[in-house]
Amino acid sequence: MKTVLLNDQTVGTTEQDVEIGDKVVVDLHDENGMPIQVEGIVEEILTEG
């Protein structure tokens, strides 16, 4: 699982094998703690696991 920063400054996780510049859907939680998915372009890979 990777934690990535998207071009809109969203931080989320993905199990996809992505590189900087790839379009990806990430999992994260909204302000109420509900799980959501957001699509964007990978700007930076923060952690790999």
C-alpha cells in the first residue's frame, strides 16, 4: 500500500502500483470520518508499504 499526495493536495492511500504523474483513485476519510475515494494525479509518493 502506498500513501500518495495528489495534484490537488489530497493525501490518500492506494494499493495500485503507481508512479508520479499517474492518474489514481485513493482511499481516505471525509471530515465526518466516512470512507471516501478521490481521483487525481500523483504528485508525490509519501510512503510505500
